[in-house]
Amino acid sequence: MNKYSLFFGLCNQAELSEAERYGAIRCESGQRTESIKELSVSEYNSLVMWVKEVEAKRNKPMRGKIIYYMTTLGYTKGNGLPDWEAIDNYVKRHGGESNPKKKGLQKLKTSELRGVLIIVQKFYQTKFAKALK
């Protein structure tokens, strides 16, 4: 895999639009270019780090919701903190089509997280609907 496919793969994973991708290249190059091929190694590395940060910022709220739902449902340790192993196991086992590779919560991509979040929300709603009856 060359560096260009790595960058665009990361952009796809982070679900960046074409305008965001080329805007970031333009910004990183000081408005010099929109071509990734014309970036220096340091500019390219900085751009890759930016894409990873953007993805992390987009994913953090979804992960937070999943953790909230799971801890509310009792996926905690004795001290009340999240039981990461139990949460990961749930995500791996019940992620369905959203998590076909059976990855843990921290390894999920944006699109996978969205699907797993929906599954966990339904599980949460089902459990609380039963509790209210």
C-alpha cells in the first residue's frame, strides 16, 4: 500500500467528505496545493495525524454513549467503573453485521460504531421497558 492509498483509506474510515480532504491538504500545504503528491513528508505525516484526530473526535461521543448504556445495564466492576472486558465481549458477540470482524469497542470504525450503538440502544430500551412493566 502506498502512502496515498493509506491517506485516502484513513479519510474513508473517518468518513471525511471530498471537500474536507482537499481542504485539509490545502491547509496543510499553506494553500500551495490540493495534491497530496506535492506534500513534503512532514506535511503528509501531520495530515495523517489530523485525520486520525478527526476520527477520534467523531467516535468519542458514540463510544461514550455505548459505555453509558452498558454501565447503566450493569456492565461494571465492583467499584462501579466500566467493566471493559465485559463491554468488549458484548460488542464482539452482539455487534451483528455492524461488527463482522468481532472487534472490541476501541477498534471499531465510525460506520461500525454507528451500527453497534443502535444495537446497544435497542438492548438498553428493551431492558428498561421490561423493568418498567
